[in-house]
Amino acid sequence: MRRAGLDYHEFASIQEYDDLDSFIAKVQPTRLIACSTKGTRNHTEIEYGTDDALLFGPESRGLPAELLASLPKDQIVRIPMLAESRSLNLSNAVAIFLYEAWRQHGFQPMAARNGVL
């Protein structure tokens, strides 16, 4: 985070949770959106809510299969890519998803909810 944040650290409040259940208990998102190459819906085909939580896995393996299996299929979304293309790195994928969600909300300033953006 230090390298990726460059000179924006003063604007960020990073919280760590032991597991997903701890995060859900604290933040209480309305819906979990899994961002995965296994998704069947494109990231532009869903309507993002202001209280949704976007989940991303490691670049090397993505989100765990058991997590994906626990979510409704319409909450597992992907970035469309050419079949022969390698997947995007994690920071680019996060930027694409967040920008789409922000666009859908008219580029309004984001407000923290339970200390989380």
C-alpha cells in the first residue's frame, strides 16, 4: 500500500480484518460483489449500490472457490477481455471496477461508512 499510495496516504485510512466475517460484522455491506475472471456478468452490467463491498483476490489465484460458490451468480462479475489475453494486474482491475461504480453514481464524492470507503 505504501508504494501504491504514493503521496495520498494522508487521505487514506487503512483497516485490516482477520477474515471476511469480521469485515462483514464491522462494515455491514448491503451486498458483496466478487470481482473474478470466473464471473459471467461484465462489470458494467450490474448496478452498484453505495453500500456494496467489492471483493478482490490475489493476482496469482483470485478469490477462493468456496467464497465464489457462496455468492449468487449475479454477484460474481468480470472485466471483459479477449480470450487470448492475460488478465490485468490487481491495481488496474480495482481501478476499472471502482471507476465504473463511481461513474454510475455521477462521480459524486465518496463518504465513509463505518470508517470504510
